[in-house]
Amino acid sequence: MSITKVGRVIIPVSDQDKALEFYAGTLGFEVVADMPFGDGDRWLEVAPRGSEARIALQPPPGGVSAEKGQSCVCFSTNDLDADQAALKERGVDVDEPMGGEGGVPRMFFFRDPDGNNLLEVSD
């Protein structure tokens, strides 16, 4: 095997423009790729600034709908409380923090406009 890293994760979205507004606008990620491909499709990737790993925001494969809970991506942070407060202020569906005992890092779940679970974990 020659696998060396996680390069990208695909999150299924129902509306790429709405997803782009959330990931780039609300979360502040940079747009890494936004280009046409195939027969009228669009390849859209975002990433936290400075990250090698990318998130591809793609409609699900033909005949499948983007449904809540199809994915979960974990993000690392050095200020969990500030990030949670900022997301709440921006109207994002955010849970209360959990963890923090017995070596388990503090963390909280939040959701994108399609209901995909995202998890922020304290470094």
C-alpha cells in the first residue's frame, strides 16, 4: 500500500452554492477549487486556511439524495468555546460542548445547511 495521507473528504450537499456560503462564508474556509467537470457538473473544494486536507462539496451520486447524518468531519481547534459562541452567533445549529474528562478532549457537534454532522475537537 502507498497511501500517505487523507487528501480530501466528500460531503454530500443538495445545493453547492448554499454549501459554499456556509463553509467559506460562515466557517471562513478558503475555496481551493471551483470548476466545471464532466457533463455539466461542478467540482468544488474548500479547506481551513493552511490545511492540506480538503473538503469536496458534491451532490450525492445519481439517484441518491443528500440526507442528514451521511457524514461527519472532525475539525481541530485551539479555542473551542470561542468557536462555539461564534457559530451560535451566526445562527448555526450547534450543540453544547461535551467531553473534557478522563483524557477525552472537549468537543461539540454542529451541522451544515444539509444537516451533515461536523465535530469540533479541542487540541
